[in-house]
Amino acid sequence: MPIVPLAQELDPLVLSQWQFGLTTVYHFLFVPITLGMVWLTAGFQTAWVRTGNVEHLRLTHFFGKLFLINFAIGVATGIVQEFQFGMNWSDYSRFIGDVFGAPLAFEGLIAFFFEATFIGLWIFGWNRLSPKVHLLTIYMTALGTMASAYFILAANAFMQNPVGFVINEDRQRAELTDIGAVLTNPVALASFPHTMFASVMVAGAVMVGVSAWHLKRGQHTGMMHRSLRVGLWSVVGGGMLTFITGDMVSLAMVAAQPMKMAAAEALYDTASGYDASFSLFSLGTPDGEHEIFSVRVPYLLALLSTHDPLGTVEGINDLQAEYTALWGEADYTPIIWVTYWSFRWMMGLGFLSFGIALVGLWLTRKGRVDLPRWVWTVAIWSLPLPLLGMTVGWIFTEMGRQPWLVFSQMRTEDGVSPGVTGGEVLTSLIAFTLIYGILGVIEFRLMQRAAQRGPADAPELDETGRPAQPVTVY
């Protein structure tokens, strides 16, 4: 048997999927911290401007530094993300770039420059702008990050639920006809508040973990108790709103991609009412077709999918037959075990974080900090829970769409660059992994060092209430 070079045996499609998935997940680790932490930082600065309490100013600088470190690394990883559309997915870019590129252009040319301008004013304007004007810059930065998030979610929503376009048969590509429809895509309108409130949970958990680390050691007790409570309330409040908006996402998902909901439950046969149950836990074959044991809540899947406990939820087999009739012979089912378990891990991690925060609020009421060390240990280790929940939620969103790159319009296998070899993709995959590994270590060490150093000493203020010297927050 002749020996075939490894590069010729590698599948560019599979490697491109792995590279895009790893890059996306890695970049996404920074996004929710940025989206949530900027608002919590703005909250502390608002408290300082309103009360004049210098402890609030110190907490603004402290958590503002964590926000800036995370923002900088997030920008670096996000740039690579967009290059992949041209490198590994050129057929996708050619087919859909006219539509998909519009919200991404808005994000880069409008939202990013907006937030970059005001974040610069916030960093360097402490002793140049009045306290109220300077406070406005952090809120404008927060609005800029929200705008960036929305435009990116609108671009992704087009992949989930394509609207506002026509197919040019001569050029074999999608062409934009209604930018309003793209920007008001029902999937984007549902995903945006869900993402924002979940990001508040993530930022709150970071604040809880950092504060608990100092309280465990008896450092900065007064300030850290204050930031701990803010973080706990952020997790609880953000969690409640995340659960509510998650229901909106479920309804939009069922309307746009019923196969994704069926795959999330491994529901092969259409069911309604009592039979449309939701399994909290299940044992069986990886594809979910043969169940051995499960713990189920009757009516819940119907309620989540239709807001009617007696509603009907389409099953995988019926949807497969329907899609085959529409688009030809192919397997239109995503990887069931990935969608099934990522959906449950997403919810489970969110509820666990929410429950820990509720207990934390009770234990630390009325200024209590004299607690067993294990309480602080639990608080510290709860830090990554909402972030992990959001990450697996993103995996569910993208994997549940398969085998479509753009639902009903382009399959994933048709979007990969035709001229790219497996060896080339493998080389870039290894390079990206090494670079991102280095950036990850740098990010962790910078965040860890800044967090463990604690709040800086209170700066001197001039007669107008501004810091007499520039405040270092970077």
C-alpha cells in the first residue's frame, strides 16, 4: 500500500471547522467580561460622583483596570476572528458577504471607533475633565460595547434566520435588499438582551471571586464587602433576566430552526402535551435515539417551545423528512449528544451560579464578613461558572445549526475555501493555538496580578474634585 502524506489525508473542512470553533470560543471568553464589567465599573464611578466617597473611586480604578486588560486582549483575538472568513471560508464570504458584511462593517466603522474614542477619553481624562463629564465617557464606552455586540449578533442571526436578501441566480450569491430586516432579525432581537444580561452575570461572578479572595485573607474588608455585594446582586439580577430572555430565545429558535430544539431534547418523534416532556438527565445511546433511563418533567418542552403546555413540538424524524423534500437527500440532523448536553450544561451552570449568589447574599447580609474560610473558597471557585455556561450556550447555538452554515441557504461543506489544503489549515491551526495559548497566559497573569494587588491608595483630589495627578488604570 503506498504511503500517502499526512497533509493529503487531512480534511480541510473538518480542520477549518475546528479552527473556527476554537478561535470563536477563545475570543468569546473575553466578550462577556467586557460587556458586563464596563457597566459595573460605571456604577462604582457613579456612586463616587454622587457621594464623594473615595472608596467608590478606588473600586472604580480597581475594577476598571480589570476591564481594560480584558478589553485589550479581546480586541486582539477578535481581529483574527474576521480574517478567517477570507482565509478558510472564502466560498461563504463570496456567497453571503454582501449581506453578512453589512452589520460587521457597522460594528467596525461605527461601534468600535465609538467605544475606542470614549475609552481613550476615560483612560486619559481623569485630571482633564470634570467628574460628571468624565463619568459620561464610561457610559458612552458601555453604549459602544453594546452596539458592537448588537451588530455582531445581527450578523450571526442572519446565519440562523436569513432575512432581507435575494439570491442573484446569475452571480450565484446573496444580495442585500433590506438592511432594516437584517438589523431587526427576530433572532437578534431575542439574543441581544439574553447576551447582555448573561454578561452581567459573568462580570458579577468575576467581582464576587476577586472580592472573596481578599476577604478570605482579611484585606480591604470594607471595600471588598461592598464590591462582593454588588457582584452577588449582579449575578442574581442578571440571572433572573437571563432566564426570562432565554425564553424569548427559545421561541425565536423554534420559529427559525425547529430542528435545533428537537435536537436539544433528542426528540425523534413529534410530541405534544404530556409527551412533550423535558429530560433533566438521560442515559442511553450517544444519539439519544435509544433511552435507558431519564428524569423528565412532563409538558415542559411544549411550554418552552410554544408557551402552551399542550403545544406540539416537531420531532427529528418528521423534520428530516420535511427538509429532505425541500432540499434533497442529506442528513439535516446536528450532532445530538453535543446539542443535548450543551443545552443542559448551559442551563445547569447558570442555575448553579444563581443559587450560589443567593446563598451568598444571605450569608453576607448586614455587613457580615466573619465567615468560614470554605465559604470564601466556594465563592472564588464559582467565578468561572457563568462564563462556562455562556460558552457552552454559544457552542449549542452554532452546533445546533449544523449542517447549515447559513440555514436553508448554504451547507457548511459548501462554504470552505476550495484552494486551501488540509496541511495549510493544520499549520495555521497549530500557530493560532500556540499564539492564543501565549495570549491566554498573559491575560491570566495580568488579571491575576491586578486582582491580587487590590485597590490602590486613594488619590489626592484638587479643588474641583478631580484627581490631582493622572490615575493609572492600565
